[in-house]
Amino acid sequence: MLLAPHLTVRRLGVCTRGALSYDDRVMRIDAHQHFWDYDPERYGWITEDMQVLATDYGPEELKPHLDEHGLDGSVVVQARQDLDETRWMLGLTEKFGFLKGVVGWVDLRSPELGGQLDELCAHDKLVGVRHVVQDEPDERFLLREDFCAGVAQLAARGLVYDVLIYPQQLPAALEFTARFPEQPMVLDHIAKPTIGRGELEPWTTQMRELGTRANLTCKVSGMITEARWNDWRPQDFHPYLDVVLEAFGPERLMFGSDWPVCRLSGEYGPMQAIVADYFADLTDDEKSALWGGTAVRAYGLKD
């Protein structure tokens, strides 16, 4: 396991399938990407400064990126808080076999939650649930009793909970993950540190504590949109990658592109190269975990 910062960065360029074929028995997975049929009312979070996202993005647009970078499939993650979107994503998995799982949305506070989960879980590609906690004004939203009552229904159905937060919500996330030690959870986007300002604390200290939660894995994703958009260097991310590698170890990290949201600050290839270059010195087993094994294990993905 690598615990020290890289002294040098090995430039690999674009990773080919051969470069990622550490263990042909392990699927190589992009553990975090999105689709949408764009509508400005339904996707109101896409603001005027995000016009590159204001178009349709579907499986046909993603597949060339997966092929170019030697990835066998992906996990599709909700982009709006709507049951119909979750149903739509599950429908896409029936048409495109490389879509290995869906992290959807369901209102975890609803009195009708049980029935909704039963409906969605009838589809074996539903692997997890996410709520856009980062947008909740209450920094302790994760600890709301009605919300936690919903989360308590997930583990019995074999569902992961994806934790989407900003750094100011990390204290609540520490309490939340401790409250549910048997609930499998995945931390999205390394908790979105303020990379653009180079801030490390208190994020570093809190991430190290989060790393002690055995039920939690972490997506190495979403970093370039927390940097200065289209004005970053690969080394800007190294202090943050040092922390997550130390906190979680390579066996509990998974690669995610956050495509197409990543396009706000860079294309798929340069974004993927940040991760490939930084982790170039891992062992083959550790690379297999990062590039697919951890996602397969955490989400229970099937070929």
C-alpha cells in the first residue's frame, strides 16, 4: 500500500485496454457516470455557466470513452431526484449490457418507501440509492430521523447508500456512518474538497476518520469540477489523493469519471489520466481493485 506522496508522476498518456488488463477475471468499471434527456425545467441545476451539459447524454455517447480506456462497463448514477428517472435508467440497462448497475433515487423520507423499494428492487440492476445531500441547507440532514429510518431499510434489500456531500457536511457524515455500521456505503467524489483553493483542513482530518469505517468505500471521482474549471494541473490533485489513499487504502477506492459532469472542467481522457498516473505504482492486485474490483464488490455487480 502506498502511504507517501508520489515523488514523481509517471506520464502514461491514454490508458489502453492492455494497460488496464491486470486481471482479466475482474471487470473494469467506471463506477460513476450520468445520463439525461435534457430539459431545462427537470435539470434546473444545470445553470447558464454549464452550457456544455445542456444537451442529451446517453449510453451511445459514453460507450466510446469506455472502449478507449479499456473499461468493460459502468454504474449509472441519478442526476435528478425523481422516481421516473430511476425507472428510466433501469430501462436503459435492459438495452445496453455494459451498464452494470444503477444508483437511483427514492424518497427515503416517504411513508411509501417500502413499496417503492420493492418495485425498484424487482430489477436486479438497482444496486444503490443516493440523495443529493450536498444541496440540503441543513448541514446535519443525514441525521434526520425520517431520513435515517429510510436508510435503515436499504441493507435488507442488498442496496448500497451513496453519500454525496460537501466538506462542511463531513461532521454529520461521521456520525451517520457510525450509526449504520452494517449498511454498505460509498462516498462520492472524495467528499468534494475545495481543490480550487488548495484547502486541506479540516477535510483531511475528517477523511482520515471516515476511512476507519469498514462499511465505507470511496470513489476517486468528481475532482476536476472542484478545481479551477479548465485551469488545473495534475499535481493539484496529489495532496488530496495522498489523503484518500492513506485513509482508505487502494482496496477501498474505485475510479469514477463523473461523465458528463466532468466536461465542465475537462474531457474524459485527461480526467482519467490524473488517476492512472497517480496510481501507476500500485501492485497489479491493487490496480484491479481501483479499476473495477472494488466497484464489483461494493455494488455486487455481475457480468
